[in-house]
Amino acid sequence: MKKDRDPLKKYFPIFVLPTLICFIMFFVVPFIMGIGLSFTKFTTVTDITAFVGIKNYIKAFTADNEFVHALGFTSLFTVVSVITVNVFAFALSLILTKGIRGTNFFRSIFFMPNLIGGIVLGYIWNLLINGVLLRYFGEDITFKTQYGFWGLVILTNWQLIGYMMVIYIAGLQNIPSDVLEAAQIDGSSSLRTLFKIKIPMVMPSITICTFLTLSNSFKMFDQNLALTAGAPEKTTEMLALNIYQTFYNRNANWHGVAQAKAVVFFLIVALIAFLQLKITNSKEIEQ
């Protein structure tokens, strides 16, 4: 056995090295440079005019109310999206593991929206939602903040439910059949079996799905740009779009502020993801 493993150990660095080099060049180095630029005043990465310390971070929160609003809007949107996507996805997975006819067809249909790009999805739902609003209310999605908020929630659900459903189905199918049979013999109701057996035993799937929906919702950019572009008056502007608008649609004095926002954005997403993984991992049980 030792001889069989030696070639793998010997050639492992050769196969890993190209990927490691790319990772360092295109992720680690730009990330470190980005943190450094957030403490400066600059026009390009090679044209740093002054070191300003934490002034960019202070300016991001005190001189730009749009950033604070975007943070609140994104947080609320993320909470609603994470709950709705996972509840509907889990409900669909329960239905599609009952052995009904056409199960594979329905799984494919529900998964398909995940294959469509965010910009395309945004424009599709912009047309659909505006069609309904204009017909019945004489208004479009940019007329009220509520329209944009729920439009984004609907779009996110339509895109992610099928993907999360597949993960939940894999988790449900991994539950030992003898455990379910034992519960049935003991007279356990369907509701009791769901909450006492199925949900605890698919916690690894719940951990993955919660992480994916949370990170995707908080980092949303394409769909936000295509669906509302922040209208009306930037009240539906999410964090990623706000950072983009700060960097590209303001003068060079705001470049450092935009970079500081990006660092804050990263720290928030990383912290929330870490806490979520910590909480859900603690509830997992060994099968």
C-alpha cells in the first residue's frame, strides 16, 4: 500500500502547482493589493496619490447614506431570500422523493432556471413584473421600493429553488430506509418523522444550502442591475451595485472609498458565512 501511494505524493506538487500559481496571482495578490488601496487615495493601481489611513472607511459610512441604506436593504433581502428559497426547495424535495410519476422531468424543469445568467434573468423578470404592474396598477417596478424588493425576492427564488432542491433530494435519499421503516412501525406521524428524523438527518444539506443562498443573496449584482438598477432613487440598490456605482460613476476621489466599501463588504460576508456554518454544523448529527 505504501508503494502505491508514493507516486501520488511524488507527483502531487506538479499537478497542484499550476492551480496554486493561478490562485495566488489572480486572487491572493489582488486581494492584498485591494486592502492596501483602501487606505489610500488613488486613480489607478499604479497611481497612488496619498495615504489617508482609515478616512476612506469613515467616509463610506458618514458621507454616503446610500451605502448604509444598501447595507440595510441587502440584509433584509438576504434574510427573506434565505428563508423562502430553503423552505420552498425543501418542500419540493419532499414531494419529489415520494416516487410520483414524472419525478425526473420535474426535477429537470425546476433546476433549469439556475442555468440562466443573472443579467438575462433580470431582464426577463423585469418584463414579466412590469407587464403585471402596468396592467393592473398602471405602475412599473421602479415606481415603489416594495416592487423592486419583492421582484428581487421572486427572481432569486425562481433561480435558486431548483438548485437547492437537488441538494436536499440527495440528503433525503441518503437517509437509511430502515430508520424510516422503524419510525413507521412505531406509529410515528408524518409530521413527527419530518421534524425528528428527516430534518436532523439532512442538516449537512441544510448547511450547504443555507451557505449558498446566503452568499449568493448578499453578493447579488447582475440581477439587481438588470431588474431595477437601484431605482427608484437608489432605494433598491444592493451592496455590490453600490460599490460598483461608487467606483465607476463618481470622480477619482471616491475610488479609495469604493475600495474600502469592498473590504467592508468582504468582511461582512465572511463573518456571516462563518457564523452560519458554525451554527448549522453544530446541529448536524452523525448517521
